[in-house]
Amino acid sequence: MEELSHFMRNLWVVWLMAIFVGIVAWAYWPSRRRRQSLQEQANIPLRDDEDDVPPARGQSQGDRRPK
């Protein structure tokens, strides 16, 4: 029983390393579609709310209300 426990501990370490390597590979080797999506998501904190939505025709900057 102790041998099985030792084997399972080693298998757990190998499993976690494989998951870690898979996540790193996924993050650093994105496809073009995913690369564009990740770049857009990375720029979310840098966007200004006022720049995202142009004012409707006939409204000034201060008159904007959510619909």
C-alpha cells in the first residue's frame, strides 16, 4: 500500500507539471484569432470610457445617458 501511495505522489507531480507546461504553451503560442482577442483584452484597462462610445447625433459629451 505504501508503494502505491509513493507512486501516486510521483504521478501527481508529473500531472501538475504537464498541466503547467500546457498552460504556458497555450499562453505563449496563440493562434492569430486568439492573439487578436488576447490583445484586445489586454488593452481593456487602458481604454477610456468616453472614447469607446461616440456621442449620438445631436448630443454633446455631457448629455450622454445610458439607454
